[in-house]
Amino acid sequence: MAGRQFSSAKSQRSPLLLFFLSLIFLSLIFYIFSSSSSPSLPTLHTTSSFPAPSNPNLDYSFVSSLEKFLITHKSNSPSSRDHTVRGAVDERDVKRLDDLISEEEEKRLYGGETSFYSPIRVYVYDMPSKFTYDLLWLFHNTYKETTNLTSNGSPVHRLIEQHSIDYWLWADLIAPESERLLKNVVRVHKQEEADLFYIPFFTTISFFLLEKQQCKAIYREALKWVTDQPAWNWSEGRDHILPVHHPWSFKSVRKFMKKAIWLLPDVDSTGNWYKPGQVYLEKDLILPYVPNVHLCDSKCLSDSKRTTLLFFRGRLKRNAGGKIRAKLVAELNGVKDVVIEEGTAGEDGKNAAQIGMRKSIFCLNPAGDTPSSARLFDAIVSGCIPVIVSDELEFPFEGILDYRKVAVFVSSSDAMQPGWLLSYLRNISPSQIRQKQTSLAKYSRHFVYSHPAQPLGPEDLVWRMMAGKLVNIKLHSRRSQRVVKESRSICSCECRRPNSTSPVPFS
């Protein structure tokens, strides 16, 4: 009897157990199929130079980021906290600001702050929309007009993207503090609290997209607006940051703002683009171009088969210091393991450059119309070792980065000797090449602009470099306020560059 009871209980449990096992099996099947068919994170539809990031809020594309920015920033209605002066300014306004600055400096000095300029405090001028949002909308509404070319055939809007450093810096500075990732710079809303003043005027967009007379007019208006501010008059502009990253931008009036900190692509000591004494490393800051090509990430670098020794794609004939290009082309054209191509505009040209760089060990970087070009930064983010043949070139963030680790430097005179350049490159050992490629993989992050701005990205390095200028800026601002003007001919603050007769004014 007991045996029959056990058998009966077992037979009752068996269907129940099978039922639960079936449920578990069906649930597992459902989970597998639903996971495989579920949509992945949306890929941004953009002309970005970089793949869509895993973080959907992180954007590397100027066009895509700008579109989101304009949606969330409908206008620049003045903040109730903002101290930007709108109207006539006299000496009493400057004196009032001077008193407030002195009070603020005493608080910092005697208030127990361990680091006087950390984080850097930046005041962003709340300029009228014709200098800011209207110009961004102008670009946004016209960037698909691919027939708009410069005199040398470059697409205007692509050129603006290359020089869009003014957008990336401004977008980060005015973002809500809770969304920002950079901790070495903060925005302040009282002028007396500021270490530096940022001028958010889009000089490159206005140069290329406005009619000539309209452009000159808005330049004059921007000049008057800024130079009317008490803070400008307090320091004569020494603590003001002016983005003029394209060498043609703001050209008609920038001589009146020569004491400001200019954000530049290079200093061009040849004098072709800037007047003597207008730009120098102690005062200004060099920023990298925005790369044209996609970032070659760690997987891309490991998969790349670099079978070409030396690659160059670009305009073969340039002006000024760029004339060396034609001579190098004649020397290198048709040589085994070397690819020299005439550059072309548009997406096809960009893709060809990207493919060529990713297949090459070295990328030739001769001077162009200016000592620098975007090609250098395209090579870096492509993992292609730059070969620098530009004797006057200055580099972004060189106070922080050691370019000897990622590039090969060749003097123009050596490069022009028949057979010298290729012999030199072929004698670089495989271990040296691997070391430079490893450094390129580390350094690429320093040249990728993004929103939100990333730690150790170019926006971050801007403020690290600015920190080194602050004490000198304050010194000369204070000195100019107390030195008797007539004594300047006796007590000069000029110094001379080594091997140069051109004075470099610090005051």
C-alpha cells in the first residue's frame, strides 16, 4: 500500500514538473530571440569624422552637435546673473570694476585658497545673437550647398568645420555645469571673479558666409562691442580670448585687438598672414584643426595593414612656404612604396585620404599656404606617423605634448636632397616605428573635439595651457595700470626673439 501511494504521488508530480520545465525552456527561447532582434542604440545620421559613440550623448561631429545645440539653445536671452554691459561705458565703470577685482583678489590671496588659478574662472560675454546664434544658424541652413567653394576649390563649409574650434569651446563653456566633464575650468557670471574673458564671435563663419562688405561691417561692430566693455578697458584686452583660427578671419580689424589672446592654427612667423608683433607663443595659443577623417580606434589600428611606406594626398601646388610641395612631388613621384596623389574636394576625396593614411606607415606633411595644415591631425588620428617638412611649424599644446614621440622631423634642405628622405625613412628601425605608433594611439585623444568635451581632449588642453599664461597676464595688466605712460620709452617691456630683429611686446 505504501508503495502504491509513493507511485501515485510521483505520477502526480511528474506532469507538474514537466510543465515548469517547459515554461523555463520557452522563456529562454523567447529571451534569446528577443535579444537578437531588439534594435541597437541609434546611429547618428551625420557627416561626422568619427564613428557614432557608445554614449548617445557624446558627439564628435560639428554638424550633428550643432543641430542639437541649436535645438536646446533657442536664443541667447540675457541671463539675470550676467554682468555683460549693454550701453555706454565711462571711466567710472572701469574704476568700479577695478575695485571689485581687487576685493576678489584679496579674498583669494588671504582666504586660504591653496591654488590661485585652479580651476580657471572664465567669463563668457553674452553677445548679441548676430555675432553668435545667427551665424551658427547661417551655417546650419546652408552647409548642404556643396557648390560653395573657395578660390582654390576647397568646399567652404568643410573649411569652416576644420576651424570650428570656436564652437567646441563655447558649447562646453555655456553648458550646464552638471553636464560638463572638465573640472579645470568653470564659467563665472560676475566679471570681477573672472581670470579670463571669452569672446564668442564666430569669425570664420562670418568671413566665408557673409558678403564682403557685410562681413567688414559686422567685424567693426564686434570690435566696438567688445572694446566698449569695462573689462576690456581694465586690461586693454590682455585677459580676453579671441578665436581667430582661420588666418583670414577678423583680418580687417584684428590689429586693434592685438593684446588679446588669439586662438590660432599656427603663428606663421613668415609674416604672410600676421603682421610682425601681432602673434607670438607667449601671448597666443595654437589649437589643432578639426580632423577631416575618421578616428582609427584600437581595433582599426590592430586591423590596419600598412603596406605603403610614404603617403601624401593634397594640393600639389601651393603659395609661399608651400612651394616645397611641388619640389618634393617631383622627387618622390613614381617611386616604389610611395603614393603621391592630387587632392580632390568632397566625400570621395576625404575617403581616399582616409584609406591612404590607414594603409601607410608614414604620412608626408609639407608646408602649405601656412606652415600648418589639417593633414597633420588627419595623420595622427589615422595612426600614420607624420613626416614634418615645415621649418616654421609650431604645434598645439607643445608645453604638454612631446611631438618627437609621434612624428619624424626633417629640415626642408635635407628633404630636397635627391634620395635623402626615402633613405632616411627606410633606415628607421621597426622597433622605432612601433614605439611611435604606440604613442600615436595614446595621443589621438588630444586632437578629437567633442561635446561634451572630454578630459584630455583638445578643449581640456586649452585650459591647461591657459593656466600657464595667467600670472604673466595679470602682471602686465597691473603694470600697465600704474606705469606712467610717458615713461614707456625709458622702461620698455619688449624682448627680442633669438635670431630675430623683430621686437616681441609683452606689455
